[in-house]
Amino acid sequence: MSSKDIGITIRKAQNFSDWYTQVITKAELADYSVAKGFMVLMPYGYSIWEKIYEFIDSRIKATGHKNAYFPTLIPESLLKKEAEHFAGFTPEVFWVTHAGEGELAERLAARPTSETIAYHSYAKWIKSWRDLPLLLNYWNSVLRAEITATRPFIRTSEFLWQEGHTVHESKEETDNEVMMILDLYRELIENLLAIPVITGKKTEREKFVGALYTTTLEALMGDGRALQMGTSHNLGQNFSKPFEIKFLGRDEKEHYAWQASWGISWRLIGALVMVHGDDKGLVLPPRIAPVQVVIVPIFFNDDEKKMVDARAREVQSELQTEKLSVEYDSREQFTPGWKFNDWEMKGVPMRIEVGPRDIRAGKVTVVRRDTGEKLPVGSAGMAKEISNILGLIQNNLFKKAKTYLEEHTTKIGDYQEFKDILPEKGGFLKACWCSNQQCEDKIKEETGATIRAIPFKEEVWSNCLYCGRPADKVAYFARAY
Amino acid sequence: MSSKDIGITIRKAQNFSDWYTQVITKAELADYSVAKGFMVLMPYGYSIWEKIYEFIDSRIKATGHKNAYFPTLIPESLLKKEAEHFAGFTPEVFWVTHAGEGELAERLAARPTSETIAYHSYAKWIKSWRDLPLLLNYWNSVLRAEITATRPFIRTSEFLWQEGHTVHESKEETDNEVMMILDLYRELIENLLAIPVITGKKTEREKFVGALYTTTLEALMGDGRALQMGTSHNLGQNFSKPFEIKFLGRDEKEHYAWQASWGISWRLIGALVMVHGDDKGLVLPPRIAPVQVVIVPIFFNDDEKKMVDARAREVQSELQTEKLSVEYDSREQFTPGWKFNDWEMKGVPMRIEVGPRDIRAGKVTVVRRDTGEKLPVGSAGMAKEISNILGLIQNNLFKKAKTYLEEHTTKIGDYQEFKDILPEKGGFLKACWCSNQQCEDKIKEETGATIRAIPFKEEVWSNCLYCGRPADKVAYFARAY
């Protein structure tokens, strides 16, 4: 937005945390806000969020979901209705106590999540099985006070997200919804964001407060720590009972409804930085990049400038007809070199250089952000070839991240190995576990690692990592954000 | 969403206010929330908001604006920076005083509008004229405690809106932005919503708190009261000075920036109801209707059912290729008559009946929501003809509303006439005014009418309505929501 200082000055391998913050701010994805713990989503970051929005919104609509909007403020009495849920959220609730000069009779919570306020309405709306399934989604922001450590996109006192809240006739139907959404999230994260994920269930300790069970998608960041990318919960009848969401079934009897809820947030933008970014800044996969190609003109005199400008505009419109998002950087106050750095910092997947020599040779020079490779691309069939190269970049980023994930997933034999590998290499440590929460707690206490996911289908191969008793689950452990 | 009781039971002419509320809730646009003064935007209402969003979002992007997101909570000290602005909003601010168990060192205001929090960032981002214009927009919700009377869409303690906040080098450039946006809003409101508007400036008394001047679009509701449909403000340098938004100009000197802000909200959905609705419920103009056409099958036995079902699906897909939004109501638990009422209540612009007789005659029966007219439409060129009829409906709704507006705009000679006509006929009373706020205040005190707009170009024809001294302005007065 404003003229910038030199590029990224911190190396990713040197100080991951400071590097991350520098990329976020210098690439102008986000800025710190004056209100402590809050951030501003800047236009460039917002445009990535819009790409995520478009994908999710169109897919959930195609599967029968509709959007709605529920109030930001929730009466305390309502938030308290599901006791476990309330206990889980209360430490981080922002409380509204006054309106204007007057004190409110009842405190209002700034929405930490919408289960309670939505389900109060659902109870009124749902009467018969004919009203089911009710498939709603809300695009909004939630507020959860982060008093201690904050980190842009990953841990802030407010974040943008979508929260789906659906109601069903049976547990089985709800299970299907939960898994359908998990698959949709996986498609977004793996195919658009080029970030491979591990999926599975959360343990009782780690599940959403109030859920029957939680399914999750977990990815590995560039520093070997795990990040929860999205969750999809089967809430069972845990909310329908206190909120009295009942329906007259096909059997003419009254039943409590079954419910699912699911969400992804702007933290996915943080993950993009932490997975694909490098010492030059952000690296965006083409399918999620708001600007896929930037054209930089190169010239040394006015005649060349005229010729180059005309050709650059031609190239831009040719690529636009192929539905590519192309920026032409004709700014006069900056040198080509400055522009190269600037767009590299912003992670634009491909740069096209157009200079007099390129024009004479009947080509353009394409530079890949992911590899730095320079490729001449001839005029004939240019748009198609450039689309192909963008496809290669997309695949390469996924493959790189996938290799990293595989190399940082270690099958663990015993607890000593676990304690050795965790600080040294990080990543996911795959081990067998007895399902006893005491072991889980102890491991966290002693190593800082939590169980990120219990994979849906993996066979136990040994006894419990911690207590040595028979194990019934495979667990992915990691230190996590 | 749930099985409904009989249709609208209150007549519009009888009790406008109760009729309005009944249409809102029975057409499932919105529902009251458990939190007093708040409402839930239900899926059907949300889908109208999405149409408004799509139009505005694409147009402002085409004119160079970008979206961003600023925090919901604003520190009190920041809100206080522009004194007039703070004084204007403070009676309706929701104050956050606690986070979890702890009391906050400084109270946080739930965003009543984002000028202050945004401009704090703008001051950091803007350094040179090269950073200008800064053209940003935010889609969010704002919270303003409505303690007294609330009315869904029109006056609630929270509403969805968009707020544009732009920064410019000069007053003239800012004036142009203000008028460009006003035109864009007019296009939305007149061409899509089919609601004619009066445009003009607000008086000093009625302008946005903190603005240099406010421009407005004002429409007339079905009960003769005015509704402010949207505003576009030139903020002058009123915020740039306290917030220190300065830039190095082309003249190498430092200048305070010029700013505009502008917004429309979900109240436009309320206006749709109040302008076009009738005793059967909502009437939606085709260009804003989420469902433009509903197909209702009519049959008396299983053979007919099969035939009708096949034909109805054919018709649906034929119309969809013409990019029409078409619902096929194949619900079996309801009679055709029940469905007719239901879709009329929801304001779907056109119903298509498909029965055995229609099929034999090689046609469908089209029923217009606006006139009730039944028209046979033959199979050849059906989609085109139906598109044409939707165009006629759009035009007819606008024309009807325009005629109503014209018939309820009265040019006033003297104050006695003003006082006679206002309670009897309502609408806009056009009069000459001396620009003195005392006259404006007295008229409001004595009649309840405020100046809704000073039209951009109308010639004064007499002395001031109230004091009889020379007038320099034409003013549109009305009782307003």
C-alpha cells in the first residue's frame, strides 16, 4: 500500500516466528490493530479469503446448504444452557455490560461461536421430519479474547470464519454430513491451498466442547509444528436436549434432533504462509492466488517503452481470455528489479517479463515463483502453455509439502524415541495409544505434544507408547499452534 | 422452513405496521432473536442480501475498490478522537468491559461504524500521493443499541451493511467519489429493487456526525413515510486532522487527506417489503428475486403425475439455460392451492402451472405475481417469452412505485397547507426553506416531519415555508422511519 523498505530480512530457517510476522506484514496480508490481540485483514489478505469463500460457498450451496445470519451478541443465560460448552468458552468471552449510559440487565457475550443463539431459533423452526435436514451456514467473525500470545491469522482475539450448523433425523445422517464436509475441506486445502493434511478424530480431551466427536484436518507447518486446519463435529443430541430441538418423526413420535457443526477460518491464510513461504516471502499456489500472473515491462528508452507497453497489454488480455488473473505492473516510479522483489514477496506464482529482446524473439520470459526457473514461452498458444505451467506450479507446491509431511512423520516405537525425536525433528509422531486420558495428559505435560488426530483407518502395531498396556488406537502426536 | 399457518391475515391498508411484521416473518425473511432488539436474517432474506452484495461488490471492484476487514471492537480512546462523531454515537454504543473473568483496562466499543478504527490504520499506511486514492470497502455488521422501538430490517440493534472508506488528494476528487457511489446506489435501488428515489444533500442537522456533507437516497414506503435508503458522505478533512492522515503531495508538501465514506444496509430488504408488498405478502422485482420463477405441477392421478413431472422438469431446465432462477415445487404433502399461496406470500415474481391440459395444448400457464394476470405461453420460444414477461414485471413494479411517489409528492405553498396535507396524505412535501436550523427544528417539533433531502438542482419559488423570510433552498420534508 505504501512504499516499502527492502524485502524480507529474516531467514525462515533462522527465526521462523519473526520471519512469519515479517512476511504477513510486508506482503500486506494483515496488519496489527490498535486494539491489542486484534488484526486488520488488508486487501491482499482479504482477496485470498474471498477465494476461500467462493470455493466453500459454492460447494456448500451445491450440496443444499443455505446461508443465514445470527446476532453477534448472545445473552449469558443462553450461552450457559449447555454446561460443558459454556465452561469451555467462558475464559475467553468478551462481555458487553453496558449500552450507551445504561447498564444491561443481563450481560451479552460477543459471539465466541453461534451454537447457542442459533439453536434457540432452530427449536422454534423445527417441528416435523419434513423440516429436516436443516442445512445452514453463517459467514461471520467470532471473538475469543487471546490474552497471552497472539499471532496474526493463527491466534487473534477475533477471526473471520464460516460456521455450518445442520440438523438431522438420525446419527447416521449426521455422520454422513460430518464426513461430507470434511472431504470438502480436504478438497479446498489439498487441491487449492496445496497443503496435504492428515484427517481423523480428535480425542475426548481435544474435541470441541459439547460435541459427541470432532473430526479434524491437520497440517504440518514449515517449522515442524502442527496446525489444525478445520474441524467438523457431530454434536449428537448434546445441544438438542438442552435447547429442546425436537421433531415429530416419520414414526409419528417425538425425537430429539441430531446435529453437526463445522468451520474453517482465516487461519488457512496463515497456513499458506507457513507451508509454502520462503526467504523471499509468500509463495501462493496458483489456484488460490488473487493475482496469478504479473507482467513486468522492461525498457531503456521511450521507443522501447511504447513497444513494450503495447505488447504487455496484448499479453495481459490474451491471458485474461483464458480466465487467468493477470496484473500489469506499469508503475513508473519503480525499477523492474524492485518490482520483481515486490511481487515475489507477495507470492504471485508467475512473473512474465516483456522486453524488446523478447518481442524481437517472438516470446515472453516466464519466471516461476516456486523454483525461480526462467522459461521462454513463444507467442503461439501462449495462454495455454502458461496455464499449463501454472498447473505445474500448483502440483509442485503440493508435492513439496507432501514430501515434507512424509519426511516429518515418524513411526515411533517407544517413549524414549518419542522424546528424542520430538525436539530434534518435530513433525508428526505416530504411535500406539491405550485411549487412556492419563497417558495423553502425561505426554503433553512431559513433552508439550498433543494428540492431533486419531486416523480413521490405521492398524495398531504395539502397546501404548506411555504406559505399555495394550493399545487400541493409532495417534498422531505433535507440538501444535 | 416449517409448515405454516394460513397466509397474511392483516391488510396493508388497515394496519401497515403489523402487516409489515407479518410479511417479514411469514415469508421467512427474518425472525426475532432471543436477544432483545436483534433479529435473525433467515436463509430467504439472506439470499436477497446476497443479490445486493453481488451487485455492489462487483461494481465497486470494477471501479477500483477492494475489500478489507477491521476489528469489531474499538478502544474507547480511539472512538473519542473525533469529538462530534463520538457524541453522535455514544448513546447507542454497546460497551465491552470484561474479557473472561478479567476487567479490561480500557472499555471497547462494539463497532457502531468503522471510521475511527480504520483511519488509525490509514494514517500508518498512507505516506505519499502515490498511495492515493485508497479505495476500500468492508462487509460487516454494526451494532447500535436500539433501546426504544425496533422494527425488523429498519431499526435493529445490529445490522449487516457495507461501509466504503476512501481517501483522496483533493476535495474535488472526493466529491466525485461521493457522487459516483450515489449513482451506483441509485442504479441498485431503482434498477434492481425497482424503488424510485429522491437524491440530494442532507441538512447540517441531519448529516452524518463528522461529515462535511452527506448525500442521500430517499424513498417512500407504502404508508407514505420516507426511508433513507443509503448515504454517501464527503468527510472533508474532519477525520484526517485528528487521525493525522497526511500525505506528501505532488507539490512535495505535506497535506491532510480528503475522505469519503458510504454505505447501504439490509434495510433495503425492509424497503422491498414496504414498497412492493401487498395483502398476499411480499412482491419481489425479478432482478432481485432469489427465486424468479416457481413451477407448480397440477395432476389428479398417477399417470398425470408422471407426465406433468416430466414436463415440469423440462420447463425448468429450459428456463435455467436462459439463466433464470427456477424452483420446481414437487412437494407431495401440499395441494397446488396451498403452494400458490405460499409462493405468493414469498413474493416470487412468476408462477408457472403445468397440468395435463397445458401439456395437451402445448403450453404452460404463467401467473404474474404483480398483477395476478394468467397468460398462456406456448412451447416455441418459451424461455425468451418468459424472460420478457419478467422484464415487464420489473418495469411495472418500478412504474407503480414511481406513480405512487409522484402522487405523494406535494409542492407546498404555505405552512398551513403543509400541516393539513402531512397527516392526511403523507409523502414528500416539497417546500422552500431559508436554511435556518431554527425553522427546521420548529417544523419537526410541530409536525414530526424532517428534511429528508435538499435536491441537487431545483429552483426556489417562494419564501421560507416557516418564517416567511427569503428562501435559498428547496427541501423535501417527510415523516420518516
